[in-house]
Amino acid sequence: QVHVVESGGGLVQPGGSLRLSCAASRSIFSFLAMGWYRQAPGKQRELVARITNGGNTNYADSVKGRFTISRDNAKNTVYLQMNNLKPEDTAVYYCNAVSFDARQSDYWGQGTQVTVSS
């Protein structure tokens, strides 16, 4: 069974930085793409950043220039470096992995809380 597990959330002041990690239970190259989503209270879950198997990345407009998604193939881990954090970045952040098999549902982590507040 495939698992993805997030870590690295916490409380940070505006302007600060955090790095989230998502560890997969198998090679990240076995996925079509991996990404980060977030969900704030009362809002829908939204895509934050994604990296494809081929290494292409895309970002939500609200985080471009501040967040960077990257991966460590040897550790089967995807990272989200978040800089210049703003209160509106406060949310639960979820790791997502998309299978090459269209019949397979996406894999989701349990989420990690990020709170940006002074």
C-alpha cells in the first residue's frame, strides 16, 4: 500500500520561512506527479505547487516567487520551501501523489498545519 507522509508544519511569523517534506513509501518516479495542496478553514482545497515525473513545475499565482517545490529522488521525498510567508498562507497543507494508472485514485497525506501569525 502506498503512503505519503508530510512533516515540517508549524507556527511562523509573517515574512518567515518553513520547509515542508513529503516522504513517499516508494520511488517518486513511480508517480505521474507529486504536489502540495492546501485548505484553509471555510475554503476549498487548492493546488499550491506540483512537480511532474519529468521535472516540470507549476505554482498557484498566489505563491509564485515565494514557494519552491523540489525533490530528492534518493530519499523519495518532495519538498515545499515556503519563504516570505503571509497570514493568508495559513492552512493545512497536504501532499498529493498521482498514479500513472488513471484507474487509481490519488494518494493523499494526513496534512500538516501551517500557521502564519505574529
